[in-house]
Amino acid sequence: MSNWQPTASIASLKARAKLLATLRAFFAAREVMEVETPQACRAGVTAPYLDNFTTHYTGPLAPEGLLLYLQTSPEYAMKRLLAAGSGCIYQLAKAFRNGEAGRWHNPEFTMLEWYRVGFTHHELMDEVDALVQQTLKTNPTKRMSYGGTFEYYLDIDPHHASVAELKKHAEQTGLPYPQSMSDHNKDEWLQLLMTHLIEPQLGFDNTPVFIDDFPASQASLAQVRKVNDYAVGERFELYVNGVELANGFHELTDASEQRQRFLADNAQRQQMGLPAVVIDEDLLAALASGLPACAGVALGFDRLFMLQQGFDDIAKAISFPLLRA
């Protein structure tokens, strides 16, 4: 028997449409332009812990076939628009991540991503805070550094702790971990402690929490600065009711540094037995031509809607999840 009906109620879909209209009004009032970029591109994301969907095009312009990656976020193409002089932009885009399905995940989902020219990540955090207060009726956000968060919840200095110390803490708290975890990859252990012991405690009592100043090894596409004897990435994440809602950066503008990070990602992927991903040369060319100083953030729209409506499963927030698509 076919399960053809949507998993979200029609009333929920009407509320979802209202939230979309609210977001568009939010950016229109700030004169931020809505854009659209391709979801199927010739390059993908190199991050070792994201898995791209791929497809092949055959036909005019590519008679021998063309490998295409479904985008995990519209970031690369939006930065090309920024480099071309678009000014501040936002997008409500479909994004795709293989291997992600559960209460808070669907492999095809909707992402709100925006970039503010001339903003630092702190100024962008202010704007994210305004959006969340408007849509979720929250208190003003609380802000904590990555290091301060680990010290407060786990009594660990994440910037100086060794892998052995992180592993010992996981074992002392009875936290199970895959035997495949490396004794040489500190970020794996930091991420394990963060996701299992810290994140579930963040952003309650109607007060979201920003975490910023991540270790430089987790900077991703953010700028890095020195703090005392260690470096941090100018990156933030936002948590509401124990859920990661947004991830933002003071954007890296150095094409050479970005290339080195892409190459390092692919080297790590190969060490993990994963295929290398085609590097986005168009993004690197855009950075080399001059990406304006800016900050950008990706916010999970489906999660925002779930939090607004009090839903405990993404199936209630979207029309047709994975097994009904």
C-alpha cells in the first residue's frame, strides 16, 4: 500500500509558508538581496565529515559525461556572487548531505544562508540573534567561547589538552566511542565530547547560546587569529534547546590559504578511506579576484521551523521525508 500522503499536516505546511514569508520580510527590511545558485555543481565540499551526493550529466556541452555534486550548502556559489559585486545576499536553498537521516536530519533539507559585506562575525551574531528573537520569541542570546564552554561544563582546556586527556575524560564519563577513533586526531575527541556531553545542555530556558572562537583546526572557511599561545577560528555556532541551529564565519578571503585547507581536507579524506572531492577552482579564482570582507552564516530552516512549532521529528516539518520522497 502506498504512503503517498505528506508527513506534515496541511496546517503545518501553512505555518511553514508563513515562516518563509517572515524571513523574506526580515531580509527585505535590511535590503539584503535574495539570490538563487545551482544545487548541482562541478565541485563539491571537501570537509571529511560531509558526504556529497553525486550524479552524472550526459548531453549537449558534455557528450562524454560530467560529474556533478549536489551541494551540501550554497556557500561556494554565493561567494562567487559576492566577489562579482552582489553586495549583501541571502538564499533559501535546498541542500543535500548523504548519510544524514534521523529526528533532526533529512538528506535533502532547506538551508537559509546569508552574507553581510563589511560585517565581522560578532556583528553577524547580532543579526542572527535578532532573527531568532523574532521567529522563536526567545530571550537575547548568551555568548560563550569554545574554550570557556569546555572549561565550564567539563573542566577541560580544549586548546591545550592532549588526546590522552580527552580520551580519559570520555572513558571516565562512560561515553562510548568507536574503536576506529584515532589517537592522533584531537578534533575527533573534541567533537565527541562536544556533541555528547556539552551540546545537549546548551540553549535552554528560552535563551539560545552562541559558541565562538573554535580551535584553528576547526576553522573551516573562517579567518584565524592568535590568542595568547594558540590560534582560534573566527567561527560561531548557535544552539537552541540542545540543537545546533546555525554555523557562521568571519569569512576567509585568502585564496592561497583556502587552497591549502582544501588540499588538507582531501588528504584527510584519503587517510580515512574516503574519495577525494574535486576542488572548486571557480571559488578559488573568485577569492583571488577579491572577496570583500564579510561574514556569513548557514541556518537550518527545517530546524528553525521545528523549534518554532515544538516538533520533535523533522517529518512533521517537511512534506515528504526520505522514505516518502
